[in-house]
Amino acid sequence: MEEIKYIKLTLGFLAVLAIVFVGAYFVGKLTKLNQNRLPSDGEDRDFTPEEKVRIQNLAKALYNDMEGVNIMGHENALYQELISMSDKFFVAVTNDFNFYIASINKNKESKTLREWIEGESPYSDSSFKGLRAAILTRFQRLNID
């Protein structure tokens, strides 16, 4: 009798443990941030601390420029800087932007940089329209979400 209680208790514990692990696995899959793979620029090196700061600053500046309604237009220099970067930097800024947005919108679905730029009006001014088109073309060429 005592052995049956022990077996039931052990099986119950293992079942609960299995449910917790399976649940954690699926929650992790759902909330995992989609990081785009950095393309190679001919050098196999990480970004310097100065480059990392530049990437983070541009990602936050892009967010601040696109946040809310943009009646006065955009700060085109930000988008010009983004488009003039190497593919590796371009993808790094995209990843940092996506991570920054996800950290702000905890427990909510976050849009990616590509979705934010797609959502900006191409009719705000002609220079932004050209930058927007060039950036979206680059997203498509690099196959970035």
C-alpha cells in the first residue's frame, strides 16, 4: 500500500515537471526575438564598442523619429545614414531596433523596423519617399523581416 502511494506521488511529480518543461519550451518559442543573421563584410570580427554605440543610437533615433504621427516629416539624415551603411551594419541596426521595440512593448506583439518603415507614409515628402523605397528594397534584397 505504501509503495503504491509512493509510485503515484512520483508519477504525479514527473507529470507536473513534464508539463512545466513543455510549457516553458513553447512560451520560449513564442517570445523568442527573431534576430537576423549578420552578413559577412569580408572581415570576421565583432563590432567595436564605438560601433555598437553608433548602432544603438541610430536604432533609437529611428524609433523616436517614427513614433507617433509625423506631420512635420522625417529626419531624412537618419534614413540616409541607414542606407549608406554596409549590409552588416544595416542588419545590426535592424536587430537592435527590433530588440529595443520588443523591450519597450513587453508582452505585446512588436513590429519590426521593416514594418515600421512600411507603415510610414510615402507621401510625406519626396526625399523621404526615395529613402523609404531604397530601404525597403534593401530589406527585400537581404531577406530581412
